[in-house]
Amino acid sequence: MRCLAVCQDELVIRALDEILLPGFEIGFIVEARPLARRLHEAGTNVSVGDPRRTDTFLKADITPSTCVIIEDNARRSLKKILEAVRDAGGTLVYVLGVSAEETQRRSEELHDEFPEVAYLSMAELFGGPLMTEFARSMTRARVLQYQRYFADADRVLIMLHNDPDPDALASGLALRNILRRTKTTAIIGAIQNVTRPENLRMVNLLDIHVETMTPETIREFDRIAMVDVQPHYFTGMIDRVDLVIDHHPEQPGYTAVFKDVRADYGSTCTILTEHLRAVDIDISERTATAMLYAIKSDTLFFNRQANRVDIEAFSYLYPLADATLIRKMEGAEITTDRLDYVLKAHTNGRMVDQVFATFIGAIPREDFVPYIADFFLQLEDVKWTVVAGVVNNTMIVSVRNLGYTRNAGEFVRRFFSDIGSAGGHRAMAKAVVPFSAFREKFNVLEQDNIREQLHTLVEKFLHDVPAAERRKETVRT
């Protein structure tokens, strides 16, 4: 996020630099060369210019999504500066009051001529409102841009990952709402449709239609958006994408016209809640119910990969949703099929040093693997679960941990990314690899050997000293 501040007071500059970094890429424009020299020597990104001139801001390369902060020290040149910013194309403008004059009165003086400008006091600078307002403005600008980009498309595809989960399904509904589209002009699609019982119940209760896609049908759409997934997941099947919104760690190797990837968020629906709120779109009860259930499901009701923004989104959606429907959707967790494979996993599994690993062999559906990984993590003294199964000659590996030890996503990337798809978060991760490639790489054939190999990999990973810790140790010695 980029921010440009027009300030003449060194104390204000240093305060802004301290508060906005590292969340923003911030630069300063000052008029006094001696001040600029001092700040530059201290490592501040600063340039000299006349803020009353439009070309000063053109040279600074501001865009409509650049946050511009203007210090108000009660001088008469403030309006000229605002005019110059506006003429240069600035739209996200904030005036920071640093004088002793009453903030409300100064705000009212500017409002008639510059209604788009927000006025903040120095007191607000040191609290949450400034950062909250900046973040919301940046989100609003981003949403308005991709709304305009999608507006002239006849057919839009909102692409989900295979066997979509609640977060993907609800995110599809939310994005369709943001784009102001119907189910005929914005198709929600997936290459492999929904199979998990609780997700099927969600689809049926909320009447969510997911259309099965092929590489050929995907190419028929004018615009393609992805939610809760990124293009690398489809291994080259989708060669262009217009919008990516996801909460998984960002992957290299693709380009998108617009993207909003926030790996520190517990759910993609949390990101989309912010998008909906930023442009003041009404959220229907159906969409709110789907999104609330998704946040609850993806974070295990805030017990996994959740933070303040997830709780805020949940609190906002809660009064808009149907709690009865959510209870009905949650009632589909345990089935006899799942119970059969839980028993098989228990028979074939082994726990060593608080790590439970098992190989359940050939299975009809992929969702059995993550379900079993989640199930056994609930056992006393279990801190890691590694569960593998084979669907149509493809090996699925699900990894879970309690979230305060080593990173599960890092584990699967280290051992499986060279032979297939692998990634995830600190507390949960997944690898999808050809079964033949797994056997060849690790030279294992028998079922027990596969289980033991999984144990060996986890043990090696957990006992390896991370590179950062090795560097610290070298410095100490």
C-alpha cells in the first residue's frame, strides 16, 4: 500500500514514518532542502517540492489508490495544495490537523469545497482510527477498480478449488454480490464439484449452484475470478486470470489484473466481508449465513489461524445471518463412511512423540483425508497429525498441528512440492502428488512403510534447526 505525505514539521514526519511503516510504502514531500537532507540521512524516503503545484504530485506518480496525507498547520495554502492533489488525480486524501484550532471547525470549512477529503486530528494519528480508515479506503479503491473492470463483461466465471469447502462456496456468493451479478451472468464453477456431506448440506440448504467446469468451458468466459484459491493450484490449466482473492500464502508464477491475497487472515470470507463493507453493499441473509458459517468452519470457531479481523467480520455478519440454518449445516459431520475410515486410520496408524501418522490406502473421496487429520488432532497428547490416502492414483496428504510449533505448510512444501502441489498455513496444510512419484522418491511400497516414511519426514522436519535459528546461534558463538 502506497502513501504520500505532505508535511513541513519534522516531528510530524517522524511520527507518521514510525506509525505507517511497515504497513505502507510511505514517502514525504517537503519544501525545505535542509530538512529533506536531514531526513534523507536518517533513512526517510523524502523529496523536495512545492506542494501547491500539480506537477509536484505528477512527478511523485500518485494514482487514485495512493493515500495522500496533508499536514494542516493553519496556513492559507492548504486549499491550493488540495487543488493540486485533486488535479493530479489524487482521490484518497486526508488532512491531518496539527494546529491548536478546533478539528471540527476546520473540517467543516473544507467540506463544502472538498467533500471527499477526510479530516483527522493529531490525537487520532496515535490511535486506531487513522490506520482503520486508511485500510478501508485502500480496500474501497481496490474494489471499485475491479468492479469497473468486470462491469462490461457478458459472462463471468468465479472459479473455486476442487471439492469446494464452505469458505470457497460463500466467497463465490459474496463476490457475485460485489460484482452486482446474477447466477446467470456470474457462474460459480469448479472442476470437481462438492462431495463432503456437510458441504452438500450447505449447498442444498442455501441453494448454491456450482457448475462443473472443463478447460474448454473455462475459455468461454470473458472474465475469470478466483476465490479461496490461486492459479498455480490448477497446474497450468488456467492460463489467464483477472481477479484473485485468497487467504492462503501467495504463490509465484502467475499474473492477475487484480489480486488481494492476505495470508494472515483465517478465511477468504473475512477479506470479502471487508470488500462488501468498503463499498456499502447490503448483505442478504443467505449470503451472510454462508459467510458466517465459512469463517466459523475455516477457523474452527477461532481455534485455528484466526485473528482480530476474523472476529470483527464474524461479529458484523452474526446479526445478519440465520443461526438455525448454520446449526442444520453443522449436523452432517459424522457419517458411517467417515467412521469406517476413522477406524481404519486408527488400526493402521501409529503415534510417536505426539505425532500421529497413518496411511489409509485407496479411498473413494478426497475429503476423508482432511477429516481424519482433524479428528485425530483432538486426541489427548497429539500435537501433529499426518494422514495420507490415495484417490485415483493420486496421493493426498493432510497435515494438522496445534499452531504453536513448526509450520505445517513449510513441511509439505519441503518434501512434496518437487513432485506435486503442496502448501498451506502454520496449523494446516495439504499435498497432492502422483502416488507413483511418492513411491519413487521415497522408495516405499508397503502400507506400513508409507506410514513409517511419513513419521520419518515429520521427525526430520521437527528436529531440523531452522536457518534463522542457525544464524542466531552463529552470531552468539
